[in-house]
Amino acid sequence: MLDLLAREAPAERFEELLRQAAEAGVDGTDLAQLTTAKDRSLEVRQLFARRQQREAGLSALVDTARDLTHPYSLDTLLAVITRRARLLMGLDMSWVSLHGDDGVSEVRAADGHASAITVGFEVPFAGGVGAHAQKRSAPFWTPDYLHDDTFVHNETIDHVVRSEGLRAIMAVPLRHEHSTLGVLYVADRNIRHFLPNEISLMASLADLAAVAIERTRLLERTRTEVAELAGDVSQAMDSSAAVRRLHSVHRGLIDLALGGSELPALLERAAAELGGPLLVRGAIGKDLACTEGFPDFLSGTESTRIDNRTDGSPLDRLCLDAQAADEPVRCDDGTGGVLSACPVTGGTESLGTLLLHGARPPSETQEQLLGLVAQAVAVQLLMQRSTAVAEGQVRDELLHDLLHVSQLPPTQLAARGRRLGVDLAEPHVVVVVRPEGGSQSRANAWASACAHRLSGLKYVDGGHIVLLLPGDDPSGAARSVQRELSVVLGHPVTGGAAGPTTAPDDVRRVHQEARRCLEALTVLEGVGGTASPKELGFLGLLLSEKQDVERFVRSAVGPVLDYDHQQSTELLRTLESYFTSGSSPTRAAELLHVHPNTVSRRLERITDLLGSDWQEPAQALEVQLALRLHRTRHLLGGGQQ
């Protein structure tokens, strides 16, 4: 028996030795002792076998522990655990389920032939060996699952076990510290009783697996956090680079403004940085500067004339929205492009609006840059205003000498004007305005900037502002000045205008006519309006220092005079007879010795020439005065028209 144990002989050899002794005639007592020795020897042999099996299991467990230290992803780690568990126990199947944050236990990995137990299968918490193992916090097994009534069954789990043909199942909870991560299962399709060392081996494997799972989860969270931190760092670096670029561009634009560059040059540089054309619209609706490429249907005709007007277009409304919001706003341009507007402010004063046109909405960086460009434009506009104010004293002295009796000859006054960029030999008009409220200093500052912008002159005479502006339309200039200054002050402005004049020594007379027009408006209760000698009609003729009768006659009945001269008709004589007869066509026909229909046709022609309102009382009076003056001049001139 000892020799057989030493040679690790199979169990059959021990039985054969006992049989040989019986055949040899060994008596009953010795045979009984020999049988006892055989039993003891087989027990020793089984003890050695269990120890070898335990050593093999421990060795496999050490290999598994070493294998689990590799930096797997969670899914790969779970696949390694299930494969090791199945091979370690020599069973048909193994799988592992993990608990989710939503309270669902889901199969994450399976090894062995499986059709029902697949990845994604949700394991019910109620019933089954897994629930029993979690409840006991220890391994739980059954030799024949479907016929074992020692635990609560679950129909869903029973169906899966039946589909797979499983019999023996062991469930081991995956515990880490004070929480359960999930359950590790091993199963066989035969009835099997698990030995204590096998249960202990599975428990050790489950402990190692739980540690590895938690470590892998931690590593994945760490990787995710590192990736997020790397993204944040990259974003921060990009943001820092963007901030440095914005600072550099802003500094360059401010340097341009402080260096004396004109507004168009500043906008060209800004448009190149923004990647789109720009337009600056002033607070009163004028286009101050525009880069190439800005759509013509959005911007008004670029002009520095004082009579440039706005028409309440969508562009104007967008500018108002930006000023009201005090931040950039944008809208569609109607053709698929995008128009962005940013207010240009100096302190609390609105200086205008900066507009950017693009094919798509501006990015966050572009919006920030647009705001910085608006600041640079504000600096530029304020510096232009400061320059205008600084030169204002010299310019004011020149207009003062033009308006008052000066000891200087006209040629010297004209030379002074040319040095200031004012050519007094060109047509100029005089506009005299009186603000009806608001800040006088603000009105004076605006007037200085306006005169500087339009190459004109400004002078403040008490509560009146006098402007000498290039142009030949006193009425249009007065309306534009009145409209702009009213917007700046927020109060009505009354204005009178006269001109044009092309001689320095004639400015004083034109100024007096403009002042008389302003005074006439005041007497006629026309506060908040404008007037020129042309608009005042015969009153303008009376108020004018040089009574230009010919001009008055031409303004009233000039088209009729021209038609008679060209067509050899008698429209003027018909007009005189019409008014002499008390505006009666029939009586006028009698005076003219023509048929009434002829008078009616002539009156229709006169209406075409003078307009449909020539018979209104005010204009009819102008026409009658013009007819009287024309007839008187004709008689005094010896019959010459």
C-alpha cells in the first residue's frame, strides 16, 4: 500500500492488491486489516489529490490575478474574468452582471456557448441564485437549479436557464468595500455539487475581480477627466491666443486712430481683420464711411452733403435696435446674408453705429472684435470732433470778419478761407438756426463738427448759430441742419437760410437775409420750421436786402412766360383776364373775345405748367403779384418783355 502511494498509483491498483490477497488465501483477520489499510491509503491518496487540485487552483488564481493587473478597458476586463472563471472551474458557462445607476443589473460579459444569456440581458433583482447571493453577501450555489426549491425562483431567469439547458449554477457577489458591484456566475449543464475549495476559489476570484473592476472604472474616469482637462487646456490656450489676437488688433486700431489716420483707413484695417465689409452710420443717420464690398442696397449713397437723408429703411431700424439694446444685434439682409450692428458710444453719448455684413452669423470672437472696432471708431470720431473744436476759434474769427464790417479786403479774406479749406469763390449758403431748448454747448460742439466735416464755417452769435456751408440750395441746407440738430438736442430748432453767394464781401448781406427769414418765421409762429426767401414768396422779396424782382416773377410764373415765348400763345394774358374777372372763365372769355372753351383749355395748360395748386389762395396771391410786377416792369421798360 505504501509503495502504491509513493508511486501515485491509480485507485484500481489498490483494489487489485486486495483482490490478490483474497485469492492467495489470506485469513479473515489479516484480510480485514488489509481492507482497512486500503481504505486509509485511498483517503491519503484523495487528500494528496485535493491538495494538488488546490495548489493548481491557487496557481491558476495567481495567474488570473496577474492577468487582471493589465490596463484593460472595462468590457475587455469582464471578458477576461468570465473566461478565467469558466476555465478555472472547468464548467460550460460563465457570465458577469453589473449594477447600473438606474437600478438595473445588466449582463456585461459572457463566456461559453450562450444564446439566451447575452450582453445586455437585464437580470431581475427579485429571485434567482444571484439575488440570494447578494442577500447573503456570500457565494450561493445549487446542483440542479430548476429542481431546487431552497430559494425563490424568478420566471424570467428560469426561462433563460431552461433555454440554455443549465443545471448546476453558482453565484458569487462582487463586493468592494461596502458596496456590491454585481454578480459573477458559473454554470454547468450537468448536476454538480461544488466542493468547499471550489467555493473558496470562486470567492477569491470574485474579490480579485471586484478590485480590478473598481480600479478599471477609476482609470476610465481618470482618463475621461484627463481628456476633459486636456480639452479645457486646449480651449484655454485657444482662448488665450484669441484674446492676445484681439488685444493686438485693438491696440493697432487705437494706434491708427491716435496717429491721425482717417476713418476710412481705420475701417479698411478692421474689415480685413473681421473678414467682411464695414459701414459707419452716424447718430443722425448719415453714412460716415464705408469699405469696399458693402452692399449698395443696404448703404445709402455715400456723400458728405448736408442734405443726405435717411428713409426709415431696415438698416436704420437695425441701428436704432443696436442703440436701444446697447449691445451688438443682427438680422438677415433679405438675400441670405447677415447684417450685424454694434453701437458706437463715447461715454453716455451715442456717436453712431458700426455695421458688418457677412454670409453667415459672426462667431463669438468676431462679435468681440466688432465691439473693439466700435471702440476704436468712437475714439476716431471723438478725435475728429476735438480737432474741429480746436480749429474752431480760427474758423469762427474768419466767419466773424465776413459777417461784420472788416478792415481787410475781400481778397485777403478769401486767402484766409483757402488756408482753412474753404473756397469762398464757390457757391455758399448761410444758415442761421436757433435751438428752442437743450444744451447750448452741445449745439455749439455739433455745429463745429458739422462745419469741419462739410468744409464750411461756424459762428455763434448769442443764442443763434450761423453756418456758412458750400452749396446752392439754402432751403435744403436749412432743413438738413434743422433736422440733424433737433435729433442731437432732442428739442425743436428754428432756422432761416439765404444765398447762394460767391463773394466774401456778399456774405454779410446773405446773412442778414437769413436772419430776417428766421425772424419772419418767429412772427408767423413757425417755431421749429425753416424758411428761405424763396419759400417766403413775396415776404422774402420784401425781406431781401436786394429785391430781386426778376427772380420772384420767374419763381411764380416763369413756366408760363417761357411757354408763351416758345409757342407764341397768350397764357399770361389769359391769367391776367382770369384774375381781373374774379376767377370766372366766362367773363375772362368776354374780355379776351374768345370762346369760353378756349379759356378752359388755356387754364388746363396753365395748370400743367404751374401745378394743380396754383389757384390756392396763398399761391394765387403770389401769381397775381408776379403778374402785376411783370406788367409794371414791361410798361416802365418801354414795352420790352
